[in-house]
Amino acid sequence: MKSVWARTLCRLLIVLMVWTPYQVAQAGMIGTDQAAAPSSQADREAVLSFVSRADVAGQLQSMGLDAATAKNRVDAMTDTEVVYLAAKIEQLPAGADTGGIILLILIIAAIWWVWKR
């Protein structure tokens, strides 16, 4: 009986190995502009997504700048400016307040008090 399971398992593994695709790796040299472009493009997309947020667009509107103009200005920025601005955006606080944490602690304390009673 053990040999039937062993043969079945071996056949299954052989089929899975044949079925698994083989990938061929290729190596090549790339230029500095190709290596640096994706990070600046990602930073540019991060800044554009920040500008297109509803709360940011509202603040820009209150200052007299519509979202389309702000997006055009981000597109006109140099890569260095975009990287600097994206780093500043990443350093901003998330905006969470401590009221939610206190409420969570109170709910957990109430559940614990009811459980122990």
C-alpha cells in the first residue's frame, strides 16, 4: 500500500515539475537615465495623487488655485523638485487623532469588565 502512494506521489511531482514554466534570465546594461526615471516618475505620481485628493483640492480651491492648474504645475516641476516635495509629503503626519484610540481602549475595558463580572 505504501508503494502505491509513493508511486502516485512521484508521478504527481513529475507532472508538476514538467508543468512548471521555466524562465530564462537576461542581463544587460542600462543607462543612468533609465535607472533614475522610475523613482522620479513614482514620486511625480505620488505628488499628483496627493494634489488630486478631495481635501487637498478643497484647500487649493480656497487659496484660489484649481486642481487642474495644480496638476499642470506639478507636471512642469523638475525631477529634483518633485523628489523633494514627495519626501515632504511622506514626512507629513497621517492625521489620525487620539480620540479613536481612547474610544478603543474604553470599549476593550468595558468588554473586559463585563466578561469578568
